[in-house]
Amino acid sequence: MFYTYILQSEKSGRYYIGHSADLEARLQRHNTGKVKATKNKGPWVLKHYEQYDTKGEANSRELYIKSMKSRIYIEKLLAGFSGI
């Protein structure tokens, strides 16, 4: 299984979108400063994830969410709205 996930920084409130095969290990990497994009911006909290059968599907979903370039879109997704 692969996952597309959304993290939120407890420090700044900013969101980070990514994908991984191991959510727990990936969150730990974010929170220990081992991910360049999120280093010194945490601690990070997992706010949302979606499960996919393939890495390609998870990556496509990550890229789609990022392409929206919208905090409003992310917050609606987190709130569980459908048909966005």
C-alpha cells in the first residue's frame, strides 16, 4: 500500500503534502529534520491520508492536490467535503 498524506506544522500552521509507503516512518523523518523541505519547520502532525494500491496513484494524487495551490482546497479536503 502507498499513501498520499497531508501534514500540518504546529509551529506555523503550514501544510505539507507528500506520498509514502510507510506513513509512520515518514512522519518520523519529517519530525527529526531528515526531510529538507520540512526541516526546522515542525513539529508536524498528520492531518489526512489516503490509501492507494500503487506508488503511481499516490504520486498522482499528491501532484493533483499540490496543483490546486489552495489552502482552502486543502482545508475542505481535511473537513471531509466531497465533490471538491
